[in-house]
Amino acid sequence: MVLRIVFLFGLGLLGSGACAQGAPAPARSFPMNADWVLIAINGERLPEAVMPTLRIDGTSGRAFGSTGCNRWTGAVLGSEPRLRFTPIAVTRMFCAGAPGEAERHFLSVLNAGPVWRMERGGLLLIVGKTRLRFRRGS
């Protein structure tokens, strides 16, 4: 009886030691089927009328949205730990000023295969020193 209690107590210590050291974190997965709105490029807020969007359909593997001026679409090749797309198709309406600048940054980051992470309740896409910050859309 004493041996059984010591054995069970030892198992309890092993289990608590594993928790104290931290169990491996579960693999994260990209938040599919959510609308994301670009709100800042490298910390600079975008005007409300110029906010590009991103959505990845978890069933079809298609990504699509707006550049703030044009519509875009592409297929997702991978999302862990970076987003990789097939060549992105974009409509070609003229975009001058802030919309054109936001579109260029947005598409260059998507085409470069950004690393993504969730931060402060939003989505962050990172390529080199460029950071795109998104909030959930409605």
C-alpha cells in the first residue's frame, strides 16, 4: 500500500514538473475564414477609405480581397509559418496617391511570402522591415 502511494505521488510530481517546464505549445494555424482589414503600414495608420482587405477561405484555399483600390485573388500554397501564394491576379484600375501607395506595399508583402503572427488581437504580416497590421473586419 505504501509503495503504491509513493508511486502515485511520484507520478504527480512528474506531471507537475512537466507543467512547470511548459508543455510544447500547440501548433498555431492561420485564422482562416476571417476578414482582415489593413489598418497600418510600418506603424502609420491608413486613411479609412484606403484599407486593403484579406480573407483566406479554409475550404477552397483561395485568398482574396481588396487592395484599397483594386480587387485581388490567389491560391494559398502554405500558411505555416509564412503565407505563400500562387501569382496574385489583380484588377488594374488606376490608383494614385495614398491608395496606390498602400496597394504597392500590400501586394509586395503578399508576393514576398510574409511571416504572420497574431498580436494584440490583430494580425501582423512581416517581410524584412515591413510590417502590415490588420484588425478583424466586420
